[in-house]
Amino acid sequence: MDKIQLRPDYIFESSWEVCNKVGGIYTVLSTRAKTLQKAFEDRIIFIGPDFWNEKECPYFREDTSLFAEWQWEAKQQGLKVRVGRWTVPGEPIAVLVDFNPFFEKKNEIYTWLWENYQVDSLHAYGDYDEASMFSYAAALVVESFYTFNVQRSTFSDETRVVYHANEWMCGLGALYINKVLPQIGTIFTTHATSIGRSIAGNQKPLYDYLFAYNGDQMAEELNMQSKHSIEKQTAWNVDCFTTVSDITAHECVELLDKPVEVVLPNGFDNSFVPKVAQFTRKRNLARRKMLQVANALLGDSLDDDTLIVSTSGRYEFRNKGIDVFIEAQNRLLRDRDLKKKVLAFIVVPGWVGEPRKDLQERLANKSTFDTPLEVPQVTHWLHNMGHDNVLNMMKFYDMHNRKDDKVKVIFLPCYLDGKDGILNLTYYDVVLGNDLCIYPSYYEPWGYTPLEAVAFKVPCITTDLAGFGLWANKVFGHAGEITDGVKVIHRTDYNYSEVADIIKDTVAYYSGLTQKEVEACRKKADALSKKALWSEFIKYYYEAYDVALRKAETRNC
């Protein structure tokens, strides 16, 4: 007989990206929020960093009436918090905490961490201190809230509470809760091991030698001791250690010496996807705008028959496969099977200086132009033009977007919030405008970008080194083809050139499909995305909650 799962009465979840839109974890949490809020109305409480001081956070709406008595108590305890709603579907409660006051206690906190968990903070640099102080502050928020409600008898000994920490940045807080409030079940999710990402980012072969790498040794070699230490100790000491895909679960065993208890695949909430009439209108608008920007920059006359493709994500040149994307476009320039002109966008935030004034002037003019602007490969001036990987690779291959080139590649180096000064569209609107999205990742624990693409009915190319690609293959029962909605390329440490050729051939093949065949691919992409909705994946979170609560109950018997 199946055991009855334990369900939490309250869930606290902390992340650097709560109400702070900086990367993929924001998408994980913000799209999952609606599902959890529906199941645990106002008993799921997200905790994030308060960078805004008295300024208005665009993703947060303060509400001083929420937990008003506790808010007063927290301030009495020296905690600077703001309570309100995260302005995403479901509008869950969010607490933003100012962590700056804890820097003066940093050495004391790190000493406690060493004495209790042997976490090495001596080699800290970069964002380690900032993340740790936030993590500590987030744990104090939970401690204050929990203690206050126990004293007021809102909570009892039977009240089940879970604390869920995301990434190494929140590890310190999970360890604090584990020690100070042992009645709370703790969960830790690593979305990518810090040392695995570092090995891959330092041009070392990760996969063929994964069995031979020693995580502690590699952390020392790559100057990652502190981040690796907090991540490893958190994984070993929480009640339920989790990650986002089977590929990263294997990485955890090899580099952290700790198997995960539950794999939590990343789902999606399709309330972000416009309905039929609006979908078509927004797609047409995005295509017009993308072509308008391209034509103004290139002095060209690309029309709606142009095949628009893109890649996007963090600016991790090798890990995200940006290098192999450019390589594929360069090879496509000479491909005789290509049936359409191709406009390829690289949508990756770089070190942006400002939007190009000359391009803004042309866009405002709304005329047609037959001469390209200077440097017709980039929409915004960068601070580091001479050292930018994308521009340097294009220069190396003599990719200058000449009039006769069948393939034009444009670098859009900014975070698309609708206010970039050139395209002025949000990221999801830009995804909508694509015919095909390409994410040939080398290191990708899950891969939200391909999932987002198929959710917007855009077929995509990814690899089986991405968690999403592996999952898609499992759903299909074979290696995904573009006619399935997702082409999943087999990628290894050493087959870069083969991957570039397969991308080239797939784009050329797609350019020759009839409209009916394209629509069939788009329907398949949409159908796959439905299998990755949070309504399908939330069961794995319930499993993790159950594991954490059972361990907490055993500990407190």
C-alpha cells in the first residue's frame, strides 16, 4: 500500500532571483509560483534580496498589511524587510530582506559556519560574501517568522514547515535553519554544480573525464574552494538534496560525492503564452520589428519570407554553444541547400554601453536604406568591442553581413525588457517572432530557453548535454528530430565540428519545408511543451517535501 505523502503547512523558499530577474532560476520560481500558490494559498512565502532600498522594485508590490504584527516584530529585531506580492502569475507573498547590515558580522558568521559545518570561507571572493550575507538574512527571516507564530500559537508542534534553498548562494541559510530550527524540513536544489560549470567554462573536457574528476581537487585548481565547500556541505547536511535533471544528478554524484534524493525537472506555466488572436498579432509585430531593425542596420530589404532564427541565454560563450552557433551560420553561408535568406540573432546580454544613435536615427526615419551602417553586426555599442567573443569570432570568419550574403548574423547584446532602445520588445515577444531557435549547449543542467521556445510553438535545436534535450528524447522514445518539434543533437566533449554541421543541415532542411510541414512542426513543439507544464512536474516537489518532512520528524522524535 502506498504511503500517504506528508504535505507542508508552510513553505519558505529563498533564492537570489526572487523578484530579481537575472537568469533562468527566476523563470523556474516565477512560473512555478502560480501552481504552488493555488495549492498552498499564501502559505508559500518567497524570500529574496532587497536591492531597491526605498525605490520601487518592478517585480514586487509592497503590502504593509500582510503579516503586519510580524513585520513590526521583525523590525524590532533589526531585520529590514519589505513584505508584499511578487508580480507574477499567482502573485505569491514575497519578503525582500536587506542583507547589508550583516557584513559587519561576516567573520563571526563564517566562523560559526566553519565550526558547525566545516565550510571553507577563507578563499571567498567575488559574489560569495554578498550571497552568503543574503542567505544568512533569509534564514533569520524564517527564524523570526516561525518563532513569532509559535509564540502566538499560530503554529503548533504539528505544523509542518519546509525551507527550500536554491543554489549555493542560499546554502548558508539552509545550514543555519538545519541547526537552529531542526523541526523544519530543509531542501537544497543545485541548478548546476559550481565546480561542474567552472570545469566546462575553463575549456576542460567535463563529460569523458567526469568519473575521474575529484570535486575538491578541481575546486582548488580552479580557485573555487569556498563556493564548492558551501555547496557540498549543504548537499550533505540538508534533509533533501535535489537537482533539476538526470545529467546534473550524475554530476552531483561525481563532483559532490552525494546522490540526489529527488530530481526536480523545470516546468513552465503557459499563462505567459498569448491566446490565438493575440498570439498571431504579437508574432507578426515581432517579425516586422526584427526585420525593420535588421534592414536599418544592414541597409537591406529582407522580407517576411526570411527565415528568422536565434540563440539566447547567459553570455557563456562555450557552455551555451554560442561559438558553435556562429560556426554553423558561417558554414550555412556556403550551403547550396539553403532555400531562404536567414536572419540570425544572438540575443545574449553583453557589456552594453548604449543603443546605437545611428541605428535609432534610421529607425525613426522609417525610410529604406541601401547602405549598411558601420559595424553592421551589432545593435548596441559595447564597452569592450575589441575583446568581445561574438564580434571577434565573426571578424575571424570574415562575417560582415555583406549584401550578397544569404545569412546575416546580428548580435543583440542586451537584456530584453522592452526598453533596450532599439528593438524595444520583451524576450518572449522576440521568441515569438522566430521560425527556429537554436541552443547547442555544451553545459546546460536543464535548458529553459528550448522549453520556452516550444511553449511559444517555435521548433528548436538543442543537444543531449542539456537536461531538457535528454528529457525530450525520453518522451519521444528516440533522438528528437526537427519534425518532432525539437531536434536533439548528440554532443560530446570533442564533436564541435559535427554539431555545427548538423545545425547547418537542419536549418537548410527547415528552409525547404512547405507551410503545411512547418505548421506540423510547430504543433509538435507545442504538444511537447504541454508535457512540461508545472501541472505535470509539481509532483516531484511534493515528493521532495515528503522526504524533508519525514527526516525532520525522525530527527525530532
